Amino acid sequence: MSLTEPFDVTNKVAVLNDVYFGSDKSKNYIKHDFRRALEGFIQREVVLHVMIESSKKRHDTQENTDDNGHVVSVAHGDFDPDNAGFLYSIFKNHELGSMLDLRLLLTNQESGAGGSFVNDLMELELDDFIDYYLNKKPDSIVIPSFLSWQFMKSRHDEKMKGDEFIRFHMEDIAKAVEQLKSKARKFNDSNYKNRIVTNYEALKFHKDRQPNKYEINEVAETMGPLSYMKTTRKDLSKVETKLISKALNEFAELVEMYRLLAGGIDGLYGSSWPLETYVKRTFEIFNKDVPMEVKDKVIADLEKHLSVSFKHTMWSTR
């Protein structure tokens, strides 16, 4: 395309900015969907470790002793002084909500969702960005964020105008566009939505797609002269935490690459308490004394596995 063609109101970059990074306060945009998914994942880790600590005192037999310390009877049942069983049901309900948030972020079946954003990135061309830079504003040129420093230097040293600068750096922009599209294709090929959500969705959000929801284990037990079968059920649904971390990090990188190319959008930027404060305050909600080393390990693991997501959301860790 010519560098002087009039701006088309259907310019793809302008449309993407409006659909995924708009300013309508009545809508959720990508940064809101991403933040909810990230927060839900962090909260899940906290509740999980509270539940683990609470489960340590849970037992299914209880010995009753006389005044001399001799065992006089053994009671069978669910003895749960820290209410781990009750917390488990809360944990599973929270997990349902977290997986719904991930589904909303990763789906490509709805306009404005993260998966649709990835598909749209693969359709972008160099001309879309050049048209956007030169014609978005009537009296000025949009400079892509990744070239901001070079532009300031060129204005000072070479007195280069905006359109001249864009023309001079066409090769750099073309390279950045191709890198963005390549990363979008890689993310799409990773099929995160199906790998993370689809099996869970079939088990938890539908009755007939996978009718068998549990793995059943039956063990013969005796209690005095009585015999009975003890049955336990293991939930077949799985939450792939490492895969979720990987998907969130790669999605955050994609949004940041686009932000640096498009300019004028916030990307995933938001604000929150530092991660350490956020995690510890979440622990404090529960009436369970969790050792400090457990809390520190949760924080360290989140920092390690979600560092890219924290970086691109401007979420400080300490």
C-alpha cells in the first residue's frame, strides 16, 4: 500500500484495539478476563494448601480409652476436627469458577475472547500496521512503542518526521509483525483451550459427554462380626496447573508483543497488592494456622511459574 492512502475505518489494528482493549466501562476486555483467570489460579493454590494442612488431623478411626489408658473401643467414621471435608467442597466450587474464567479467556468461539484475539493476530499484515500508524490521527503519526526510544533520538539528531521514521524502520516493523504472527500461530497450535478446559468441561459442565465422573474404589472392611464394603470416589477431573501457567505466560507475551507494535493501549496492565501481600491476606481469610514456610513456598512457586504473567500485568511480587 501507499504511505499516503486515506485511513480506512475498518483498519484491522484499530478494530482489534477497540474490541479487545476498548474503554467502554460496561464491558470486560482482555485485561479483565486475564486478571480474573490469574487471580483465580492464585487463590486456588492458597485454598489447596489450607485444605492440605486441614486434612492432616482428619482420620477414619478413633480409639476410646479408659482412665488407665487402655483401648476399650474403636469407633469408625469421618473424624474431621479442621473441617477439611467441608473446605474440599468449597475448593471444588471455587475451582469450577476458575475453570470457567480460563474457558472465557481461551475460547475462540466468542467475539472479544482471548482465543479470538489470537486468531485475529494471525490475520494481520504489515500493511495493517503501517496504515494504522500513518492515518489513525489526522494531524500526527502513531509511533509503535517498541521504537519510541529510536524515534526520540531521531527527532533530536536527524530532525526526522513521523512518516519518514516509519518508512525508515519499515524492515524493523515487518520483522516485529512476523514475530507476532509466528507466536500467535504457535499459541494456536498448542491448543491450550482443549488441553486445559475441554476434558474438565465434559466432566463438570455436562451430564452426557462423559457420564462417568468418578473412579470408584471398593475395599472389604470388617467391624467385629460385621463385614461391609467401603467405597471411595476419586474425581476424574484434572486441573493441569503447569499447563495453565504455561498458557497464561505465553498469552501475556502475545498481548505484550501486540501492545509494543500497536501503541496507545494498556495491554494487560493493572494494579493490585504485591503478590506476597495478596497471598498472605488470602491465607488469613481462613481460620487455620498455616506454617510460614508453606506460605513462602506458595509465593515462591507462583513467582517461578508465573513470572512472565506478573511482569506483563505489572504485578509486583514483593
